[in-house]
Amino acid sequence: MKRHHSYNRDLLYVHLNDRDQYVLSCGIEFFEFARSLPDSIHNLLLLKHQYDDGDFNRHTLLHYVPEDRVAKLVAENVAGYGDFCWMDFEEVEGLNVMAPHEIAEILYLGHTKHHLKLPFYNQLGNRFAYLAHDDGWFNKVYYRNLNDFFRMLGNVIPEKIATRKPEKNLLGIRKKRVYPSISREILKSLNPAFKEGAVFSIHNVEQNRNRLEVPIWIIGDFSNMDEMYEEFSQAGNGSPDGRLVFDKKQREWSLL
């Protein structure tokens, strides 16, 4: 489906479905995801892609990226692929023992971005199933352990702020500031908002010498990101439902 809104890196939408262990998002790109979980991503089995430097697995008839070449894929413009879907796995031998019905399940997953069963396989040891269209615009990621989601988000938000909202020094020169990760406990306290569907607006960050505030709006459950943008264009004119606060002196995050 052709989208009507341009991609905005200053907006981050999150909707959590904890029953089926996935998160819908807009505003988190593959390179941000991968860099925020550097110890968790090994080999990648490509379900939908246009990458031309993968290895071919004859059992699944799918291409994969070995761990030592994942960094090259991370540097690619995967948003230009259209559909970009993958699952991680620990050993190539795990691919070679997948049953026909399991291969059918992951092909269906990549094709429709919906699961027949939760997409976690013991022989693969996979922690994620990453399903994106115009990567960063529509992402659906299944997590074997949702703590990985909170860890990822706790790294991505500070990095976005540092990149998109550099501070000025006394000479008026913009300088990127390094922010600590946001704790899992703080983000877990936002679970009710995530389950409804929430937006963090980097564009609307307010800061002074002592603190920085990221406004949060609860806007609802969307799988169509154009509709999400339309809703936020209205909701964003009102007061936020909460704020993520960084104390610059204590160098600590909290919720307001």
C-alpha cells in the first residue's frame, strides 16, 4: 500500500501485543535495532529482501547472512528494499533440520507478516522475527523475550535524542551529547501506554540547563501508519499524557 506521509525520524510509535509477543513500531530502523542489541544478533535468515551478498541454504532454499557479515547488511539502505524480513539463528545446522511445515510457516510469516504459530524454533534458537515494510515506516518484531524489546528501546531513544537534538555549547556550536540508556524498569512502567499505542516525539523535546523532557502521547492501536500519523497530528496539538525526563545533573531518567 502506498503511504501518504513522509517518514519522520523525530516520531517514534510503539504498540505492544504481549500475548503474541510482538511490537508494531514506526520510527525504529534496522540499523538502530541492530546497534542497540549488538550481543543478541548472530546469523540472519532472510525471508524477504533484495540483499545480494548472502549465502544460500539448500535445505530451506533461502539466503542467510553469516554473523561476520551482518555489519555489512546493517549499513545497507534496507528501507529501499520494500519488504525486509528476517529471523536470527545460532547455527547453520539448525536450518538443515527444519521440518517442511516449519519452512512453510516462516515463508507464510515473511509473505503476510502474520504468524501461523509464534515464530520461535528451538533448532534455530532465534530470539527475533523482524518484519518490515519500508524499514522504519512499518516494523513488526516478534520477541522470544520481551526484555529484549525494553533493552532495545532504552538504547534507541537516547541515541535518537543525541542525534536529532544536539546541544549548543557556549560558543553556539552544536555538539552531540551522550545519554545513558533508559532502564528496563522505567520503560516497563509504560506498559499500559504501549499496549494502547504510544508516540514519543523527539521533535517536541523540551530542554534547559537542568533537564530534558520527551513528551508521550497515547493515541491507540494502529497497523496503518498513515492513520497513526493522522491521529497524532490531532493528538499532538494537546497536552501529552506523560513525559520521559532526563536530569542532566544526576544523569538519570525518570517518568513524569
